[in-house]
Amino acid sequence: MLVRFVYLAVSHAFAALRLLRMADHEKDLEILALRHQLAVLRRQLGDQRPRLLPEDRALLAILLAPLARASLRRIRLLVSPDTVLRWHRDLVKRRHAHASGRRGPGRPRTVASVRRLVLRLATENPSWGYRRIHGELALLGITIAASTVWEILKTEDIDPAPRRTTTTWTAFLRSQADAILAMDFIETITLTGARQYILAAIHHTGRRVRILGTTAHPTHTWVTQAIRNLLMDLEDADTPTRVRFLIRDRDTRYPAMIDEVLSTAGITTVLTGVRMPRMNSITERWVKTLRAELLDRALIWNETHLRHALREYERHYNQHRTHRSLAAAAPLRACPQPLEPDQIERLTVRRLDRIGGVIHEYRHAS
């Protein structure tokens, strides 16, 4: 807008210089011609009002405001003289406001970085209300009204005053992920028609899977012994000091004795709700992965073949398969360092087949 206004001002200045060289009768003739053109435009427009740009209004206000009101009426402008004078008052008001550094009415808009920080604090701390977030911002040296924090949260459909007496199941899983172990039974049928039961456990933080065993008859004695083997495995891996909760469903195949066995190791059993698989979502997701990548793609002959396939898949899942929650790392293998440009040019990759080619792994040829 400023560039266009300067252009108009300069062009009109040159036009004024041209008028200095003209005689009075030439100016009168040009004025009559311009008035006639204006009359023609008025007939074409009819009741429609011409559209003036802001720079047009500013230039007309500067040129015509010094004239008397009677003179403005004689000129027969496209707009009324009162409109021209109002444009001039607005132009002077904006100039004084700009010179004094004053801003318009109302509160200044909150800085975008502060708005993002408020939403980040609310997302990372679901139990914080707007007052708690306001206090945290004050500790960071950010001056903002508590009501502004309220408005930011309400705009994003976030409760400014959440309940602090209850903890959601999702918040519990996230806060205690390092201390949570989940367990579940998986059913499958071999080619002989025998039903097999797989008992597996998964650690929430590292996503490491432990297949505790398979059996056609999951008796209470068998399940109890599988739990004892799990505790010994955790002790050998130096993890019982971290595991504090075991999530499982209310399947009748779990004997009451396993809760006593777990409590001796300092592990508390947490039962999921009835028909609420989302309470054990990580295990349910792993079960879906197991079926999609192994059980639904391989022909399992018998229990021995099933145990062999599960051992291979457990090794593949823990040592090779990438996980989005682990930033593309595997539970027992970190992401390697990026290759150098010369290594990429001489790239040689070989394929390793597992479980008879059901699963493929790719590694650099040594």
C-alpha cells in the first residue's frame, strides 16, 4: 500500500508541474473535459458506488481537505464532502498514533511462541490447570495474564481446570511404563487340529517380548511354573528392581497363586476391566502383529514346530524388527550410525530368511 501511495503521489506531482506551464483557458478546457468524463462514468455506474483503494482515499484526503466545504460540493466528487473530511481525520489520527507509538484498542495478541508453550505444558501435564500453567510461565519470566492462559486453552478445546483427584489409565501407563509388564494368552490351531495356547509377556518401555511357553492344556500348575520362570529370567536380566506392575486380564486360566508368587518379588497384579482390551493395548497390538507376521502366514504342524517358530520370531522381534515407539530401533538393538557417502555407493545387502522364508531380515554383507 505504501508503495502504491508513493507512486500516486509522485505521478500527481508531475501532473501538477505540467499544469504550471498551461494557460488558464487550457486548464479550464481540461477541467471541463474531465468533468464530462466523470458525468459519463456516473451514468454508467448508476447507483453503484465506485471502489476506492486505501491509497486513493489517502491521496484525495490530502489534496481536497484544505478546500472549503462549499468548494468540495462544487467539484462534484464521487463521494460526499463529509466522506473526504472523515478520510482526512482518520489519516491524521493514524499518523499521530504511529508517531506516539500507541496501538489500537484491546489487548495485544499473545505471541505465537507463548501460545505454543501454553499448549505444550497442558499436553505434557494433563492434571495442570490454567493457574498452575500460569505459575510455571511466571517462573520462566513470561508475563501473561491468567485469563489469557484460560482463553488459549478454551480455544483449543482443553479443559482449563481439569480434575486433579483422578488419574486416567493412559496417564498411569505413561508415567509407570518402565515398571509395567503385561501378559496375555494367545490361541492358535495347528494343522493336526490341536488347539495350542501361547503365554507371552511384554515390557512396556523396551517392548521386549518374552514367550513363556506353549501348551495344549494350560493348567494352573503349568501357568504358575511359567510365572516362576519369568521371575528368574527377570532376575538374570537385572530387571526385577524396575518391574512393579503386571497387567493381565481376568482369564480363568490364571490361578490365584500367581499373585502370591508375584507379590513375593514386589510385583503387583493389575487386572483389566471386563471386555476392555484397550487396558492392555500394548499386548493386544503385539498379538495382532504376531498373527499378521507369523501365525496367519505359516503352516504350523504341531506343538514342537510352533515352539521352534515362536523362538525364531521372538529373536527376530527383539533383535531386528524396528519399532516406531523406539525411534526405529529394536528392543535389544540400537539404531546403527548413518552410513558414510562412500559406503552408500558400495552398498551390498544380503537377505537372511527366518522360519523357512516367512520372515526376511536384511543385513550388510561382511
